[in-house]
Amino acid sequence: MSQPVPFLDLVAQQLEIDDDVQSDLREVFRTAGFIGGPHVASFEEEYAAFVGVPYCVGLGNGTDAVELALRAIGIGTGDEVIAPANTFVATVEAICRAGARPVLVDVDPQTLLIDPELVPAALSPRTKAIVPVHLYGQMAPVELITAIAPGIPIVEDAAQSHGATRHGAVSGSLSVAAATSFYPGKNLGAAGDGGATTTSDPEVARRLRLLGNHGSAKKYVHETLGFNSRLDAVQAVELRHKLRRLPDWNAMRQQAADRYFELLGGLDGITLPVVAEGNEHVWHLYVVQVDERERLASSLEAAGIGFGMHYPVPVHLTDAFADLGYSAGAFPIAEGAAARILSLPMFPHLTVEQQTRVAVTVAGPTRGSTPRPVNRT
């Protein structure tokens, strides 16, 4: 029987960095410097430089990063924040936790990113921020949204786009604050939970650090009501070594995406992802749309091939957000995509043989004949 094809292989990544990580972890444990310390400070500097901004504030997770970014720019009770209907619930959850009301808009039918043309209808006098989500590995059209809604702060949700660019600008550099997640499965993943917010504004950076540390810049002096949300040294060690390899790993993801396009192009019943003009995609996920998703899912499962669905239920139709008042049909593009999307295996060390197995399995239920042969170079 063929070996299973995982949806995500984190072990291969870990093997590349394990010796270096273990060496640094021995130092962390020897000195008991678990909270803060040189590794956290160095990672914040290195990630800020990678993004191309002056400041990075490490936080406990990506959801906190969105919430605290909103709070740091003054978002609170009574405010409205615009976000796309096609996103992980954490985006909308963070808006609610900040005390604001999420106002959702539908997405572009090709990229499934927020549709800028729909933003004006969602604007109101209470709109105080917009959170475009860089989804699946490519950036939302932040500059178009900025032009449509001048003066309204943008907070990027950059959790799925480490290293992606739009017209040459790096994800996390196009807004007053940009939140990201280092959940292990991300392109840049920690060894547990972790997150950060990047910014070019020193006052936003100061408030972020204050909010994430119990409202305190000096021990036992608490300026404001804060939170306990700090990136710890163990995660910083992991992230520093992965960050050094991230450009190469993203390039490997691009090669894997190119092979999928070659293997799957022309198959009936499947729509391949579209890269927006001006975007450099980093392929956090390779998301296709299929006519017979349940049949394909069953075939992949039977063949031992991992897959995901990102996301099978739009945010506005989940029980947790029923009080937003949206009903089925409110966002037809997001709802239609939710019924058809399926994420194929995608990770830097994905092999030609593994992808060929995926393509052969996909070709059956989608009524295509056989996948195209792939160039192995």
C-alpha cells in the first residue's frame, strides 16, 4: 500500500532546524529566561526587518494580535469594523473582543479575497477600521481599499501570508498595524501558539506592548487595563531559525503550486486558484473549487491523502455570530465558495510523487481523464 500523503508535514521542517533549535533551547532552559529576553527581542527585530517596518511586537497568538492592534488604534465599544465574509472566525472574533461590531462584505469570486468594490456600501459614520484578510497566501488589495475609504485605518490580517508581496510591498507593511499568527501550520510557524503585530507607528507599537503586558511598561505600574499576551522565548527560538529559511521554504511552496497547475490544468469540474495581478503568492494553502466535493473528499480519504476545507461554513452562518443578523444569501460568493472549496496538500517538502498521487485521485471524481505529466526538474 502506498504511503499516506499528509495535508501538512511539519516534521520535515523541524528536522532541518532541530540541531540549531536544541542548542538555543538549552541556553534558554539553562538560564531560565522563558519570558522576554534576548531571543524574543532579536526575533522582533528580525521579523520587523523581514516585513520592512520599524516595529514588531510579539504576542501570545494571532487572535490577540488582531484584537490588540484594533485596541491600539483606539477601536472600542460602538465602533464598526469592516471585514470579509470569507475568513477564519478569529478575524471576526477579535473584532468582537475589542468591543466593536463586525460589518461583513462579500469577496471577489476569483481570489476569494475581500472585494473592494463592495466596501463603500458597508461604510457608515461608525466605521472606524477595515480589516482586509490576506488569505491562503496572497495579499488583499489594501491600496484599493485605502483609496475607496480614505482616512479609515487599515489593520491587515496577515496570518496566512508570511513573505507574500503586493506590488513589491511585503505583507504586514501596508497599514497602520498588521496582525499575524505563528500557529504551527503557518508558513512561519512556532512550536506552539504565537503571534505578532507589525507597525511603522511608534505610538501604536508602544500601546501594543503595553496592552500585551497587563497595561504595564514598568513592573507594578499599570497605565491601562491590559492583557497577558506575550511571545515567549521558546517560541522565539523556533521562529528565528524558521525565519532564516522562510524565503527558501516559500520558494519550495511556489514550485509545488506550479506542479499542481501543471498536473491539474484542464481537468473537468475543478477550478484552480487565481493569483491577483501584482501579487506574489506564498501558497499557505492550495485551495481548489470542485463540483463534487464530497465525492472527491471521500476519494482522497480512501487513498490516504490529507485535505482541508478553508472554510466550510462562512462566518456569518456560524452560531457564534448569529447575533450579527446576517442570513443565508447575504454573501453569495462566500457562501457558494464554502460549498465547493477544498485544500490540497501543501508544504515546502511536498514531493513530485506525492503530488502525482494527489492529481491521479483528483482526476477520478472530477471526471477528467488523467492528470498531465509533470516535469520533475
